[in-house]
Amino acid sequence: MAAHNLIKLGIRKSIGNGESTHIWYDPWLYDDLQPYAETLPYSSLEFATVASLLVQQQHRWDLDLVHDIFTTSDANIILGMPLPLQPQDGTWY
């Protein structure tokens, strides 16, 4: 278990298409010090994925939703993240 926690300290997950990247449980934010969302999760969104934050048809972040759910700090990080041109499943790196 200790080794698992050490590995997680430096690992990140690319969002890909967002379907396999969990908002609250995966280290997906582009922030070296805090790759996890600091915003407390809504119970109705506990298992939501990053895909739920996107306007899929327009390949962009849902600005209003991101601002409604997240703290200003988290929202700024998220909205500053570019979306992949050809989204695939998220990968660990």
C-alpha cells in the first residue's frame, strides 16, 4: 500500500475524451502541486467523469457548468486546460 501511495504522488491522468477520468478521484488537473480538484464534490456528481464537463458536439468546456461546480481556483485551472484534438481514452503518465 505504501508503494501504491508513493507512485500516485507523481502520476497524472490525461483527460482524453474524459469518459474514463473521474472528476474527484483522478489526478487530472494541470497543477503540479495539486492535481486533484480541491472543490468538495456534490453528492449527485460523486462519480462523474470529466466528459460531463464538456459540450461534446462543440469540443469545448461547458463554461457555466465548470463555474457553477468548482471553486474559482479549480475553475481557472480547468478552463485553462486545452482539450485534445483527437480525444481517446485517458492515459496515465
